[in-house]
Amino acid sequence: MGYLNNSVVTVDAILTTRGRQLLAQNDGSFRITQFALADDEIDYTLYNPTHPSGSAYYGQALQNMPLLEAFPDETQIMKYKLTTLPRGTAKMPILDVGYTNIVIKQGASLAITPQTLNYLGGNQSETSGYTATISDIRTMSTFEGVGINTADATALNSATTTLGTNVSATVVGTTINLRATTVNTLFGSNTSLNATLVITGRDSGARIQVPITVTKVS
Amino acid sequence: MSFKAFETDDFVVSADSVTAGLWTGNQPILTTFITSSTQVASSNGNYYYNVYNSSSLTDIQFAITYGNINGSGSQNYDDAVNGKSPSSTIWGQYRTLVLGDENSNFSFGGTTGSDIWAISIDRNRYKESLLPGSTTLVLENGANYLYLTDNSLAVTTVEFTDAGRVFQLVSGSAGVIDTTNANGYSATKGSYGWFLPDISTYILNPQALNETISLNPARNSAISNTDDNNATLYDAIVDGGSFTANSQETITSDFIFVRPRSSEFNYSENPSFISGSTGEVIYSDFINNPQVYITTVGLYNDNSELLAVAKLSKPLLKDFTKEALVRVKLDF
């Protein structure tokens, strides 16, 4: 990995791991239809609204920073999306899933029902639901989203999983149902497995990442 | 909302030609030519010689082979069956590959013969094809030498064979024809061969080479290794000391135009944009005049799965007074 040359504007795209997988499936699922923008790597505490030289210099520490090249792991990029909200928004939507980390026993089940705080004047479940991405689908025997019945959500929730391969999986729903794997061989000599669960509000863009630990029972 | 749907005219498909030096390390000129004594002495050495760029014998650059319609110039497979030898096999192989018809013969600027030399570029050297007009091959035999190139820059109508485009090999350099003889051909034996860029192959006309630089293959079936016709051409290339060519590749790209409007994408879910656990924006100025910096463009499918991603080379400021237009290039 290296730094991009910031003397010219360069926007060459790379396929993500999931993009390559869908391209290989050759079933039409690799079809770009929408975009999102993110400000990964930006630290807004560097923005200085009291800069003595005036407003032209408020963003001095940010606007010329060199950026890292893109990562192909879709769970490690586009972390912090830019979102469209009415002017005058004082509080940003944030997600509450009830957990800061999840520890689940082998074979145990868990239902997660996210809430979006500060969204459209209150705390609520988003109409379009939530996208949940687990970094390693092998750790779950069940990973499904329920509550959203649009065609795209149904297609995603019924997508074929690449068995035995360390790839991410994404589902859509208002509730995310998990059941930890019962397969012992995955643990090897370890007593636990680790993954991350990223939940994103489909309307608000609010995002939360929760570490998951699956503990071996026997 | 954090996603925005593309419109039809946000997508443009483009095909661009990319050229590079043909040889290892994208070098356009090859000046060192080494064979492997092991390969030459092996059974496939009866058919072709692999030529490397260094004595480490790591990267094959091209292969040299000789074909004869009568099987002459190499030993018969079986003494009882005349005319069936590695050279007749090679002849049949290239005739099928290039002409497709067992009754056809190679015609080099109007001259047909009974044998050919072929130079086949190793697959790892070129991306898709050879670049017409880039070849300069120097052959030397004793005091005689010849610069060969293709006539692609001079022809107005491209001819095709079963192996795609075909151009005549003529006297000259880098596509510029030496017109000492008409069309850059030999005096009476037609062109010096064919250049087949789509299969990355040169087919040489021994009659023309013999007429110009006295480079002549042995045409008997009791040939010994010292008369090996592959070695004859190899020696002429070594003595010439220079083989220049470029490769060519057509890269198909999707250009996708990302157009965030002035009222869109002005707030961020970045944790540093938020103060505390209740979601307040970090600076009070950001309530009515948020300033965000775009660093990453994500391309998604209908299921909101991230398919491709592009990073800007530096952060791009976005607020309610600015619209952005970002062109994302996706190569296949």
C-alpha cells in the first residue's frame, strides 16, 4: 500500500472482494446502480474554525492531506458515509443496537433490532431498514435480515453463500437474526472466533461497527 | 439518504489502446539472444528453439522454427516414410493456423515457396497483440545485413487471413520502408515474409532472405544438428543484434460520472464530525454551514453491496454552496 500522488486528481476505481465475487458469479448481480460518498481518513478535529488567518484557512490541515489507496475489503472502506440531511441539522443520526460488543456461544441465537436516534425528529426504525454486513460468514450458521420485503432486500437475503470461504455477507432488514456456527473444525485449537458486524441505516447512512466473539462450547 | 441512484447518462464505455515495449520489463529493444542448450538438445529442439534475453534463462522472449512442405530440412521420423519430419509438421501447423486451407500456400508479395521460418513471440511478452509499424528486426549473415519491418503504415487496405490481419515484411525500420526495391521487397523473390500481429507471429520467406543476404536453409532430409535450420536463423538474429517491437492492448473502461448536487452529501457520519454520544455536530458552525471532505467514492448495486471503490488523490471540500463532478474510471 502506498500514498496516492496528490498533485493530480485521480479516481481509478478498484473492485472490492465482494465485487469480484459477484462478477465471478456472472448472474447479473454485478450491476452498478448507485453511489455513495465517504470521508474516511478525515479527522474533523483538525478543522479549525478559530484560525487567526480567517475562514479560508479553517480547513488548511485537511484539504491537502495525502490519502491512502483504496482497500479491496468492503468492510474496511466507505466506513463513514456523507449523508443528505436538511440544512440546520444540529444532531446527526446515530445507531443504537443495544450492544457495544457481542459475545455469543456456539449454536446460540440472537436478534438485533437497530434504532436510529436523532432521525427525522426522533428515535425510530428506518423505513428502508438496515444493511448488516458480517466480515466472515463462516462464523454464523444463520445470518438473515427480516422485516423488509422489497425485491432487492429479498434478493440479497436469499443470496447464495460461498461455503467455506472467508468472505463477508450482507443482509437487509429491520431485525437481523444471528445464529453462531456449530462447526467445531472452524475453531481449530482456538476457543473463540472473531468477526465484525457493520450495521448501516439505509436511509440515514448512520453506521455502527460491533465486534462479535463466538465462543466454543465443546 | 446516503445513496444516490445513477442516471443513464452517468455511464460512458470507452476502449483505449495501450502500447508498451514487447520484451521483458517492457523494453522495446532486445539485444541479447540466448538459447538453452538443454532445450535445444531435447526432443522439442527438433521443432523449435526458445530464445531468452539472458543466460539466467528465466524469460522466454520468442521461439524460432522452420517448416517445409516436403519435410526437408530435418530428419524423417521414420526412414521408411519419406517427407514426414518435424519440418513438415511445422509447415502443416502454420498453414492450418494462418491459411486454414490445406490447398493454400504462403504467398509473399506474389512469390510462393516450399518453406518458411517462423518467429513466435512468447505469450508472456505481449498483452493482446503486436503493434503494427513498431518492428525492426536486424538479420546479419557474414558481411550482409538486412533491416526488416512491416508495411502497415503504407498500406491503405488491410488484408486478413484465418489468423487475422496480415502485413508484408519489407526492408526498412519502424514501419518506414526502404524503397531501394519496389515496395521494400527483395529484388525478385517478393516480400521478406508476413507479419501477423493478432497471433504475434512473423513468418519469413527464405527465398527472399537468400537472395538479399544469402541466408538459406538446408533442404535435405539427412540433415545433421550442425545444419539445423533453427540455428541458421538464430545466428542471423544474434549477429544482427537488435529486435525492436511493441505490444498493444485494448483496455475497455467504464467511466462513471458521480454528481453530488449542492444540497446533497453535506453531513457526515464520521465519528469526528459528531461530538459526544448524543450526535451533536462537532462545531456549531456546522449546523447551518457544514463542511465535509470527500475522500472516497463507493459504487453499489441495488442491494447496496459495495462493488467498487475509488479514492480521490486529495480531499474534496463539499458544502451547501458547492456541487462536485467526479469521473470514476473502472477498467476491465
